[in-house]
Amino acid sequence: MSAAFRKALKSRQREHKERSQPGFRRNLGLLEKKKDYKLRAEDHRKKQNTLNALRKKALDKNPDEFYYKMTSSKQQDGVHIIKQKPEEVTDEQAKLMRTQDIKYVEMKRVAEAKKIERLKSELHLLDKEGSQRNTHTFFCDSKKEVLRFDLAAQLKTAPELVNRVYNRPTLETLHKESVKGVATPQQLKQLAKKRQHEYDVLKQRIERERKMFVITQKIQARKDLLDKKEKVKVKKETVNSPAIYKFKMQRQR
């Protein structure tokens, strides 16, 4: 870029916002354009007038004066906030809202229960820690027979498979067919980790379904309270159970 072109471009930029000084005042720098000065001065004057009007209004304010917005607004952190009026609903509308809430929660609970059943059918709760282990009782005729009892021979399987509660083939099956599926320790470890994850998910879903059932009961209890009947609280509401009320029996007309 040549020096002449740079100088011309600089002069055009100056013409847009500023204008040059006369020769004898060049040491004072560039002068602001008159239209820019007028805009800036007008804006400053408008702000000053607003501040003066607000200051005068604050000085002339009567502290005992009442106006209707005092009842519908409040001051918070120096800012006026309009109070939100509570929604006005009838008893019938409240009952309908409670019914819709119950239906929605019940729909979610049923969907969760179906997922739980599907997971249970896939996992069968096999070899799960904390689950009840099945027992198989064998009867012997004498103490000598008890001492000589061989569980692997009785079950007709390999001694390594005796502790299994599932997938325990007999020796005859092992001789006829080859081992299917994963066999390396690394693959077995990965499968065990995946199975433990599935059991954790199942546990979480069971807990979620239980909480939804409790929520449904609590919503139903609040819906029943909307009826204008004499009632006595029998049991307080807890985290895992709703409040229990005893209603006075009234004959329906």
C-alpha cells in the first residue's frame, strides 16, 4: 500500500467523524464534527433532565401518601416487583387436576414396572448377591454314607461346576458337545461386569417404581382431602407412606 493511498484513506476517515483545525490551531488536534457534538450534547441534556425530574419527585414525595400499587407490589433489593396473585381454582377444578396428576404418575409407574419385568426375565436373578439361594436336600441312610457322599457324582457333573446355580451341564452333555460361548478369563470378567451393571440398573428401576407408587398414594390422599367431610388424621405423612385419615361415614343422597 503506497503512502499517498494511505494518506487519502486516513483523510476520508477523518472526514467521516472529525474535521481538521485551521493552520494556526493545528497543535490542538482534530476537531469534532458539529453534528456529532449536537447528538452527544442532546443525549447528555436529556439524561440530565430525567435525573433532575426524578430528584425533584423524590424530594417532593410525601412519606404518608397511599397509592393502590402499594398493595400489589413490593420492594426487593431496591427494585419494585409486582406480587403474583395466587391462582383461583374451584374444588372441582382442583380434583380434576389431582386426577390428571394421578393418571400421569400411574402411567409412568406402569411403564417402569414393564421394564422391570423385562429385565427380570432376561436376568432371572441368577447368582445375585443378597438373593435367597435355593436349597437341595439329599437324604442318606447312615453316617458312613454321609461321609462318603460325593455331590459332584450325585449331580453327575464336574466338580468345578458344583457351586453353580445355573448353566450346570452333566458329564454326558460335556462329552457329547463342545464348550460354547466365552471361555477366557478376560471375557468372563467382562461378562460378570456387564451382568453386575444390569443388576444395578434393575435395582434402580425397582426403587423408582416404589417411589412412584408412594407419590400416587400421596396425591390420592390430597385429592380425598378436598372433600368437605369430617375427618381425623390417624397417621402422619412420612417419606415412604402417605398420611392416613379417617372420614366420618355419611349417607349418600
